Amino acid sequence: MAIIKPFSALRPKSELAMQVASKPYDVLNSAEAKAETKGDPYSFLHITKAEIDLPDSVDQYSATVYEKAKQNLDRFISNGILFREEKPCYYIYQLMMDGKSQTGLVSVSSVADYFNDVIKKHEFTRPDKEKDRINHMKAIKAQTGNVFLAYRDVMEINALVNGWKATQKPVYDFTAVDGVQHTIWIIDRDIVINSITQLFATKVPNTYIADGHHRAASAAKVSKEFPGNENAKYFLTTIFPASELNILDYNRVVKDLNGNDADDFISALQDDFMITSSPHPVKPSQLHEIGMYLDGQWYILKAREGTFNTDPIGVLDISILSENILKKLLGIKDQRTDKRIDFVGGIRGLSELEKRVNSGEMKIAFSLFPVSIQQLFDIADSGNVMPPKSTWFEPKLRDGLLTNLL
């Protein structure tokens, strides 16, 4: 059963919340982060991507950067920009985008649950990305990045969270420049805190990493370097019931046709797919339907029966694309390392796929039907992992609003 705890968050003054809150460190490169924070001394990116405050010649993974992050965090605290909650609390985090809301519970989750597979994973991690966050956490002695967890709905937990939202005033409520509204409530009443802890311990057998595999793996490994430190036995998580989640498509663009011309490539596709041209951009409307954009033309590819496995991994459209097109025809064996392929989050729209191809940068694009939360659960329960970049969650939780100090 899932072990979670309340925690004393390090958080900004209410009047500074909007300025402090920043996009996650891994959705911006250094140049984008530097441009975004120009003239903004309050952005939490000064802590999560501290290279923006150093000369461009400094390696973003050098010890100098992590030391700068520590200096910046200390400065935020000493200047009163951030302060620590007096008592351990739970927090409710609601995101509103395009009229749709998603609400999760912010807590700290047990590192032991991560190692014992109570917290389920569905993706491999890269050692270089882990090392970066390990070094960052060790330097600043804090977890700044939220791990996005999901779980199967529990009626009693939903009732407690919704009841609190309906009767209490939020501590933060602002709309960021991208139009996403961020609202946070503090659950500070002991009887409610204890009820939530107990409900997870008795009603939630597993939680599932939806987004943040590298942050979770890094926090778990850092815990071993702080023996006896109770805070290090837990890591920062926001846990969403399945009914609140919205998974977007995660699409692909490829630089070339692996030596094929367009006609030969389309002919070869017919072994595994039924192909029809489309006068409009193709946003797949059902499982086993894939959109393809090539030479200014959109196509609908429908996977033929018997051309894919029906196990939890094989049935995924990204698996069908990987096995029957990327590997078989385009020679892309490992999407994590092959430089000929790139990934485009569904939030950027089909126009981004067209743009990448029409510019000549890429030759072909594929649009995919989103993975469902049930598919994510099934794969994690089976002990398998998805192909890389299979799920895109939007909107993103902001860094800096709630930080867990070690």
C-alpha cells in the first residue's frame, strides 16, 4: 500500500507566487531559460537552471552551476522570497487549461515504495539525466522537481479533496503567461491530514509514475547518501486520480526515408497498413490509426489485423509505429539514441509537424493516438516499459511553488 506523508513545504510569499513559479527545468534549454528570466530576479529557474546566471562558457553540468544553485536558493530564503511552512501539510494543486481542470494532491512519497515497486514505473531512465538531478539535489539539499504520480480513483479521497477545495480559500491562484491557471490550497487540519494518510495506506495499493522518472530515480538514489535523514526517505510528488488526468499524443518526425523514395516507401507500408490520403491534417481518432505527413500530403494509416502483438506493449500505437515503420523501413532501432528522429509533444499541434517537414529539416512526420491512462497502468503492472517518449502530460506543474527540503 502507498505510504505518503505531509511535509513542510518551502514556498513563496503569496504576492510573489506568479513570479517565482517557473516551467520545469527539463522543458527549457539553457538559452530559452536565460531569455525567459531576463530582468526577472524571482524566477525559480535561477535555482533549477542556475547556469543562466553564469557565463555561457560554463558547462551546465559543472560543479560551479550546482554551487550557484545553492547560493541562489540561500538568497531566496534569506531575502524572504521563500519561507518554510511551520507544520507538515498536504497541498492541493489544481491546473486549469482550456476550460478543463486537473487536481492532484501534493505530498512526499516513500523512497522504499519506489524500490519495492509499490510505485510503478513504465520508462527507462538515462544515467546522464539522473546524475544531473542527483548533483543538483545534493548541492542544494532540496527536491525542486515534482514527480507526477497517478492512481486509480478512491471515492473517499476524491470527496476529501473536493470538499476542501469547495470550503477553503486557496493560498495561490494565478494565471501564467501561457494561459494556464494554477491554484493551490493548504490542507493544515490534522484530522484531514491523518485521514488522507490512512486512506492511501489502506485504499491505494500502487501509484504510477506518469511523468518524472528521472526525478524519481534521482531522489531514490540521493536518499542513500543521507543515511538517518528522515526527510531523504521521501520525495516530492503530486498524485492525481486517473479521472483527473489528460494524456496528450507524443508525435515523431524523421530526417529521411532511409534511402527509399516516397513511392517505394508508401508501397512498402501497404504490407502492414491500409493507406488513404487525407485533404486535412490527421489527428488520429481511434486506436491503431496513425497520421503520416510526407511531401506536403497527409495520409491515414490503419494497422492491419495480425501485424502487431496484442500484449500491453505490442498493442500500443507507438509500438506499432516503432516495429512496423521506424525499425522495419526507416532503420531506427533505438529512439533514445538515434539522431535521425525527434519528438513533438501534442501540445504543439499538427502544424508543428508540418512546419518541421515543410522547412526541409525533416522528411516525414507521424501523428499518434494518445496512450490511455489504463494502458499506462496495464504496462506498469505487467512490469514492462513503454517505448521512449510515449506520453505527454499537459499542463505542466510549475517548479518553485512547493519545494521539499532535505
